[in-house]
Amino acid sequence: MTDYAVVLATHLAGTDGAHPARDLAVYTQIPEPTASKVLKKLARAGVVTSHRGVKGGYALARSPQQIGIHEVIRAIEGPIAVTECSDESNESSCEYETNCGVRANWQRINLAVQSALSKITLADMAVPGTAELVSLARSGTEADRLRAGLE
């Protein structure tokens, strides 16, 4: 469902006004019942707004530059977490958690994934073949240089 949500939200990012779920389903080639279900979840999460009436339909709640792809993912999947113990909104039921030597590192990885996803907007997604969306570093030193804008 998340892939459909990204496709629908990206399509809305490239258009103006509200569009009926039926039209969005046709354009994106997503089955209409699925498109409707996904759009309702996106509306509940505040990613899109729903408008009733003759000229009704769905539109982005904010500009595409203001909506991170992480919001679309969270609307469908819930909190983004690589492992159960890295989901800070949930009490972990992992039986190894109290003796786990890598839990803190899983949390660091989870934060890195969330950070990377938050830097990709729907505006970025709406332009095919744009430059790299996220810079990945191979070491801490390289990451520091990237953050400082030296590379």
C-alpha cells in the first residue's frame, strides 16, 4: 500500500486542484478501491485534504516542497522503525531487548533512515531523474564533510 500512496501523492504533487479518487485511480493505474482506501489514510494523516461536491476530490494538504516522503510512509505504515525495539512509540516485546548489545545502534540506524526519508519531498519525487535524493556517507568523517557541505 505504501508504494501506491507514494504514487498517488506524487501525482497530486504535479497537479493543481482537487481530483476525484476515480480519476486518480485511472491516471495512476491503481485499482479504484485501493486508491480510495489509500487516499482516505493519507487524508486522516493530514497529507491530503478531501473536498466534497461537484469539483471535489483529493488535493495535497500543503505544497509538495513541505511534505516529506516520510509522512506518506507513516500515514500507511505507522511509525517508521527498522526493528521493533527502535520504534519509540511502541513498547517492544522483544525477549532479547534487555540483554541486546546493539539496541542503541539499531536506534541510530532508525534515526538515520528517518532523517534521510524526511529530506525527500513530494516535489523531489515529482521530477523524474533528478539528482541524487540523499547523500550517503561511508564513514563518520565523510558524513561530517557532507554535513558541512565540503563534498
